[in-house]
Amino acid sequence: MSEVNPNLNKLLARTERLMNDPARVSYRGDYHVGVDLGTAYTVLTVLDENFEPLAGAYRFADVVRDGLVVDFVGAGDLVRELKRELETRLGFELEHAATGFPPGVPRVEVRATANVLRAAGFECRAEIDEPTVANNVLQIRDGAIVDVGGGTTGIAIFRDGQAIYTADEATGGTHFTLVIAGALNISFEDAEKLKTNPREHERLFPLVRPVMEKVGSIVARHILEYDVETIYLVGGASSFRGIAPVVQEITGIPTKIPANPLFVTPLGIAMGDQP
């Protein structure tokens, strides 16, 4: 499996360390906020004026499915809770933010996501598609970014830094969890805990490999007519050990994955929070 730029991994490692870190932050300057309403996790990220991580928090929540807000009140309450938590750490009010959406989501649903931010007390300054925000962080000129999220797998093909093709299909981390729950005869919640525990990955890998192969098949189908030399995996489900080699095996294309793929999209969304 191909390696990722070590500077990118350092940035993502700093972001992970700041997530749910209760320490107060002394900062008085311009800031950028990203709110990622994912199928599995809602992530709020704050960057400083130089787009370096300041603070962040995330929670598991069933408020969005396949890019669609299914619990508007719950989503607003959760974002407001994370907002207040980070305001306490930072010592100032967070007034504005950006948000992202999967490719192919109807415009009305994009507006719903923006309205969640407004309900939580933010001015929503940008609504950006997820491939674009991911590439805010990855900064690739040519290749395919594959976002394996909770409910869907999003694919974007880039040429000269611009997305020339995007698609999104159902299959993601939630399907991993459902397979684990069914195979082990346990609840969805218990299966989710096992899935997110890296010490369990070797034991669970044979169970979820077929889902990984399906992800690889989705990617292979969408990139078939394009000359793609490298695939970059992001998204929470990409954290499951072994997925990159499976995607590389199915597609026959070198596949890179950062050390903390869950935070690529939230970081990119925050980078898009600009006047």
C-alpha cells in the first residue's frame, strides 16, 4: 500500500489529539469552523487564522443517513452542544461555520444541512461538496478521492486539481457494523464499539472483507473510463485496518490512506469557512 505525505499525517494527528481535549485554549484571532454532519459521526472542527487546528469535538449520532438529515431537531441540538463545548474551551463565541455534503445530494437537502447550523446558532458561510473539501486537505492534482463514510462511498476524480467526475453510492461503515452485528449476534451499538476498536480489527477483518470488496468494486466501476493512477481513501470507515489493500487489490491501482482519515473532511470543511 502506498504511503501518504508525512506532513499530512502530522496535521491529522494534531487534529485527533485536540478532539475532545478538555484543556482551554488561549487564542484571540480569526478562526474557521467546519461542521461535518456524517451518517455515523458529527464532527466540529475549529482552525486558527493560519488554518491550523485549534480545537474539535465529535459524537456518534444517528441524525443523518446517506447525506440526508433525518432528525433535524436532534442534529441541531447536537451541533449546539458541540458548539457550546468548544466555546467553553476557547473562551469566545463561535459565530460562523461551513458545512459539507456528499456528491449527488439534492439541493433541498443541502439547504437542510445549512439550516441545522443556523438552528445551532451559526451563520452558515459555505456549503461545499465533500470531494472539494477533502482536497482542501489532500491537495492532489491528479487521482481519485474516495470518501468511505458511514452510509455511502463517494468518489471524485481530479485532473489538474479540479473535480471532473463525482458519484456517491450506498455502502459504508454502517454496513460494516450491520455485518458484525449479524455475524456475532450482538446489538448494533455493541458491534459499533467493536468496529471502532483497532484491537478487534484482525478478528473482525474476515467478516467485513466482503463489504470492503464491494467498496472496491464501486470504485472500480466509477473510475473505469478514466486514467486514475492513485486512489486516496478518506472517511471514518477507512480507519478499519486492511481496507486500503483490499481496494488496491480490487481496482489494481495504488491506494493511499492517511493515518487519521476520519478528520480529513472535517478539516477541509473548516478551511472553507471564509467570508
